[in-house]
Amino acid sequence: MSRCAAGKRAAAGFTLLELTLALTLVGVIAGSIGLVMKTCSRALRAGASGAALESNLRRSMDFVCDRLRAASTSTLVPLTESPFSTTQIDFQRAVGGVGPSVVWGNPERILFEYSPGETDDGVDNDANGLIDEGRVVWIQNAGSANETRATLCNWVREYFEGEEDTGVDDNGNGRIDERGFSIDIEGNRAHVRLSLERMDSDGRSIVRTLERTVTFRNQGDDLP
Amino acid sequence: MKLRVRPHRPRSVHLEAGSALLMAVFVVGSLMMLSVALLATSTSSSREQSANTARQRAFYLAEAGVSEGLTALRAGATGNIGSIATPAYLGTGVFWVEATPSGNETTLLVSAMWGSGRAGLEVVVGEVRSQPFGGMFDAYEDIVIGDEVFIDAFNTWLGPYAPQVVNTENGVDFAHERGRVRSNGDVDIGADTNIIGKARPGPTSSITLGPGAYVSQSTTPLADYIRLIPIEVPTLVSLGPYSVPPGGSRSIPPGSYGFDDFGIGDSGELTIVGPATIVVASYTQGAGGRLLVDATAGPVTIYCTGAFAYDATAEIDTLMGAPLDLAFMCTTTGSIDFAPSTTFRGGLFAPGADLTIGEDSEIFGSIVASRITTGDRARFHFDEHLLTREITSPEDHEIVSWTVVEAAGGQFNALRQDPFELLGLDRGSLPRPSDAWDL
Amino acid sequence: MVELLIAIAVLTLGIGAVSSTLVTSSSLNRSSREAMIATSAAQNVLETLHAEPFEDVFATYNSSAADDPLGAGSAPGPAFAVPGLDVQVDDPDGFVGEVIMPGPGDLLLEDVGDADLGMPRDLNADGIVDGADHATDYTVLPVRIRVAWRGAAGDQTLEFITTLTRRR
């Protein structure tokens, strides 16, 4: 027999068993790779969304609390006392002292606004998977010629996590129908609440919530 | 000659050689890139959180610096605490305070560092300027207000009370809305009583409103206790007893005077021209006795170190065109009683006394006592002109204003290293805050 | 065949490394979130301390219920829970958070050795450091807020330290 013929015999195809085994192996490996890639990709997106939301939440809350801390109850409008809360607050921070008096800075406002394209109608107007969501906005010199605005965060839930528009304290925190961004005053401190929500690429809701207490460090001209 | 024939390999084997490993390396490479991105996101988030925590820890260290500076000022020190070269050590971080005096105020610039966190605060501290008369009633213990009582405010600088009554609330006419009632204890308000202003109990006390009672402003507990303002009685040599005989009249010109027992007899009339400071061992104003005050040139203050007696038919009045700037500062710890239907004008500061005001009385001024009890149907009108009265305590200090500023670390603020490394500090040799005063 | 085996081995190693990264990343995210919750909780307690009348702070947050300003048992005491954080296994009181002031809990002492709290120090402005209880006459109050939890990366502790005094 020639060697050429022997080589041809050696190269002649695979058995069915070999083929099945190989295809199964390839399928399993390919499937695993695909699963891992999908999981990794989903984890990246979810992790990035969650982390971004948390970072946004923390920075916005720090900003609001830092601003309010330097204010005084005498500069607050409205002075909404617990258990009721407000989604808008006007105030002035102390920027120094002259003699025995506080020098108050420009009027500031922090408020909840519905996101562009959204209205308070119980419908997801902008088709982003969220209903009546909004943003927290900071305004200096509201209504004047030198008014300046900045959005502190988007994705603000209409109502605080665990709370609905029912007229009762759904989440058992002693407040009634508090909104996704809300402030209530108790004595010389403010309770600030912020809930952010967004949908990830798989359509699942990610919610991050923070509650903070801040004590006003200044006392206004109005005696207690 | 031997013919060597190489084995014939099928084409497909040649084409497949090495591609599986290449694919595997490509796939693993892609996965690695994804996972590195994921790890980077998580690490970045973790780093941001750590930086935020460090910043907050530095902030509360700066607050500790404010407390330390304030404590030092109250102890008679300058308010300087350590320095950037030798800061105070607290809570595994450091802070220092630079104090800058200016008149009656001191500005404290506080800088703190913890890890990568930096914080700065600027606090203006002033000598305590207390307003002894801030509202209608201030009590260091409880206040009990009878039924159908009315409390509002007016300003004697604008003239008599009646022409100032131009407002209406809850169906009652009133002048100004500053009829404030404050207590370190409980506040008990009787039925159908109207208070046009605030009524606030102590931080751990409560307020009770009778049926039909109305308070136009806040009723929430005070955040801080009302602090006792000590009465510093001027040291004046006594000229002996002083009295206006029944039916007679006398006059005291501007100046400072000390007397023993001081009295205005029945139907007697005394005129005091301000500015005048009078120290008496006891004060008595008999039936129909009149005290006329001329505060055009300055206020009149009467310090009473003993008993205070004021008859129900006695009168206090201002001369035409002048505000009634009259204050009684009483150090008695006994009781002061106003009989029913008494009319009294002026500020009465008696922080140690139990004060009772009879029914159907009318007070124009301000009352400060240990405990205050009023009868039914009494009317009270806080005189806002008394807000101009101030007592200054140079030994005590309070925060006037509080603001966030950049820490005074200069170039070190931008560098986020641990402060001990950054400033070349030996943790073990740094002073405690209380040891860093005026260092 | 050898090539295939090597390829499989490389893939396995790679997938293993990626899985490990996923776990690490998830753990980091969780730790980060826990730290945010702990920091927030500590801040809330500190702000509440600032809001209390200064004279009442020690009585409100010490371990004795007898001196509570609003009546025995009415004050929160030194321990506090933090929703979202788990207690450490060996935690003595079952609470994640704690307010710590100089002394054994129901007494306020000047002669406690705690460098991080600036102790020992004069707490009642009488110029001396003694061993008496200054629960009712302190003029300055060092405070430590400790949050200790069992987290994704093991047992964690976070501490905030400040000093309080009467502001007005």
C-alpha cells in the first residue's frame, strides 16, 4: 500500500460520536462565553447606573444640606413643620457677620420640578419608564434679572421610596405623602429626603434613597 | 535509493491549525476589557465615597475647632488654637483656629484636615447682648394664662396703644403681632384666650390650649432654654429712704441715685426725668400714686433689691410725646402680686420672682419672672420699644454668624495626602485641643 | 487536539478571572453603598446632637435612663440602629451605631485617657481635671459617633469625632 493512500485513509472525516462530542463541547463553551459576556455587560451597565445614581444622590444631598446648614429658620419660606413637608424652599445663607448682626447672602431656592416633557398626570409622558419624575433645581436670585439656575440631579421620583399619594404615612416614617424631594422643619433643623430612580437597559428599576438631618447653624434676627 | 514519502495531511487540518487558540485569546481579551471597565467604575465609586467621608470627618473636626475657640474666648483667652505648624490633634485629624478681634467681636477662622478631607469655617463671635425684654412674657419656669386673656404688641414710640389697633385676627382687633410668650417650662393657656404672636414652651415641655384658645404664630417648643441674664445692680451710695408724701409731688432729675426704701404715697405724684438710674432697697407705689416718666433724653431704670409692691389703683405714665422707656430690674426671689384690675406700664424684669397678675388687669410693657400666672380677662400689650434695651456681658460670648469657607491650608488644600505626612507632623507630639490655646 | 485543550484552558482561566472581577466589583459597590449609609447615619446623629439644647445632650445620649430630660426612658440613649447595615457578630448591644462620651456611660469624667477625644481635659471650666462626675455642669463635650457593621468586605467601623459647646 502506498503511503499516500495511508494518509488519505487517516484523514477521512470524523466519526459521528466525535462530531457530536465536538459540537456539544463547542456549544457549551460558546454558551458559557456568551453568558459570561452578557452577565458582565449587564453587571457593568447596572453597576455603572447604580453607582452613578448613588454618586448623584450623595452629591445632591450634600449640596442641599451644606446650603441649608448656613441658613436660619428666620430666612426660610415656607416654614413647613413636620409631619408635613414642602418640595420648594427659599432661604438665605449667612455670608458673614458685621458687628452683632448676621450678613445674609442672596436669596436662594431649592425645588422639585417635573422633568422636561413630564407633567403631573400619572402618565409616563417621555416614555422613559418612569412616571411623573422630576429634578431638583437650585436657583439664586429667583425672579430677578440676575437669576441663575443649576440642576442638582435628575431622575427624582415623584414620591419618596415607599410612599404614595394616599394621605397616610405609607412608609411609617412619621411623614405623610412626602415627595421624592422634600424638606420638613422640626425646631431648628431640617429633614431632607431624596429618592432617585431610573430604569436600566433591561428595564429594571434602580432606586436609591437618602434621608438627612441638618441643623441650622445661624440664628436670625427674629428671636425664638 | 529509498523513496521517502511525507504523510499527506488533509487540507482542512492545515486550515484549522492555531485558530481555536486565537479565538480563545480574543474572547478572553474582550471579557477582560469589560471586567476592567466594571472594576474601574466600582473603584472610582468607592474612591469617591471615601473622599466624601474624609471631607465630612474634616467638617466635624472644624466644628470641634469652633467649640474650642469659643470655649477659649469664654475663659479669657484669645481664641487662637494651635497653628498650621502645630495644629491641635483630635479624632485622628488636625485643626487650628486663627482668631481676629475687632471691637466687641472676634472672627474665628477654623481649618481642619482629616485624611484627604479639608474643611474651613468662619465664625463671628460676639459678646452676649441680651435683650431682657423680647416679648410679653418670659419665664424660667411655667406660665399659666387665665381664660379670656388677650395678648398683643404695640410700640410706645408711635404713641398710645389705642390708635395702633388697626388689625384684626380671629375676630379680635389688635395692634402688632409680637405678643410673644416664652417659657423654659410648660405653657398653659386658658379658654377663649387670644395670643397674637408666639407661645412657646421649653425644649422638653409642652403647651396646653383651652377650648377656644388661639395663638396666631408658633407653639412649638423652644430649641434652647432661655438663659438667665444676671442683673448687675450698680453700686451706688445710698442717700437713705425716699418717699413722696400722700397727695404730694416730687421730682428726680437725670442722674444715678441710690436709696433705701422708696415709695410713692397714696395719691402722690413722682416725676423722674431720664436718663436716670435708681437703686432702691424696696419699691412701693400706693393707692392712686402716680409715677410720671420723661424718657425724652434717655431711659429710666429702677433696680429694686427687695420687695416690690404696686397698688391696683397706682399709675405709671409717660409725659406727652415721649416713649415710656421705663424698666424695673428686681432681684427679689419672693413673690410679686398685682391685684385685680391693676394697670401697669413698663418693663418688669424679675427673673427670680413668682409673679401673679390679677384678673381684669392691663399691662403695657413686658414681664420676665421665674413663674407667671395671670387671672382671667387680663390684657397684655408688649411694648416693642423695650427691644432697644440691651444688657452686654463681656465675659460671655455667643456665635453671631457661621459660614463655610475654604480651609486656610493654602497649597495644602489641593494636596489630598494625609495631613501628618503633608505637614510633616509627628502625631504623638501634637497638643490636645485644650493644650493648644494661644500656642 | 492539544491546541483545543490549550484554548479551553485559556478560556477557563479567563472566565474564572472575569467571574472573580465581577464578584470583587459587586463587593466594592456594596461596600461603597454601606459606607454611604454609615456616613449618612453618623452625620444625622451629629446634626441631631447639635439641635439638642447643649445642657441636655449628655443626659439624652448617655446610658442612664434615670436622667432623661423628658422623663425616665424617654431619651434615645447611646445606641442607634442604621437601616441597611447589619450588626457585627460580636456586637454587645445589637446596635450598629453608638454615641460615646468620655466616661463609663452614665458618668461624664474628665480624667479619661482618650487621645482621639482630646482627653483628659477640663470639662466644666473650673481649671482642673478631676475624677468627679460632670454630667450636670459640663461646658464642653467631646463626642465620638461610631458605626460598626458587618459588610460585604467583612467587619467595618466608621468614627466621627467632634466637640460640642453652648453656641449662644
